[in-house]
Amino acid sequence: MNFRSVKNLSRRKIAPHSNVRVGATLQDTCEKNKTQRIGTWNVQTMLKTGKLENIKIEMKIQDIDILGLCEIRWPDNGDFWSENIRVIHTNSTKGQAGVGISLNKKWGKRVTNVVTYSSRLCLVKIESTPNNLAIIQVYMPTSKADDEEVEAVY
């Protein structure tokens, strides 16, 4: 990906209390002359009713192709389809952390490999042209965390 061609489009918010961050790349990776939109969102928990529906709505309204998710807090690793959205996620530890990636139908069908290293690190490989993509979603403790919590990540 040519990072010089990435535009920041995260200034607008669709849903109240939504902190979706979205960028777009102008590089042709899947369809000719189509801008690919990739975003990230610290959802803070996916245990609340309707949170997955909120993610699907945000992806549709903002036309997001790939959305990285942090602090999912689901208990198990998983890979499932919900309507036209594929969600790949890691488990949480002690009800904390957990990361995931949601992909629209076009990109979800192109996933070739998924590697979950821990509850804070997930790698998804996607078939693309001219080069395959590796999407890595990471959630790290903030600078306010104590050293023990940071060291536990490694």
C-alpha cells in the first residue's frame, strides 16, 4: 500500500459515541479504479446487545471495506458471517482485550489464512492484486498501564 495516497476521512461521525477511524487508499487492490476504505474502531465491548448490528450499519454507511476492531471481549476465537459481513476475532483474557477484523462480502471471500497470536494480536491474509494483503489488528495497553500488564502482552 502506498501510504502517501491514504486520505483521512474520520472527521465525520455517523452514530453517537462512535469513534470509528477511517482512511482510504487510492491504490487499485481489488477492483479497477475503486477506492478501498479501511478503518479501525475501539468498540470497548461487543458484549452489549446490538453492537454487531451497529458495526454493520457503520460499515455500510461509511462504505468501509475492512474494519479492525479492538476490545471485543468475546470469550472464544471465532470466524463467522453475519449477513454480508465476515467477522474474524480472537478471544479475550479475563474479560479484557480481544481483537477482530470485519470484512465486507468482497473481501471476506478472499481471506486465505487467519493467525491469532494472542488475545491482542490477529493476522488475516487476503488474496489481492497485484500483491496479497496482510492485515494485522493489534490492541496494546495504554501508557497508563503498569509494567506487568504491558509485559504480559509478550
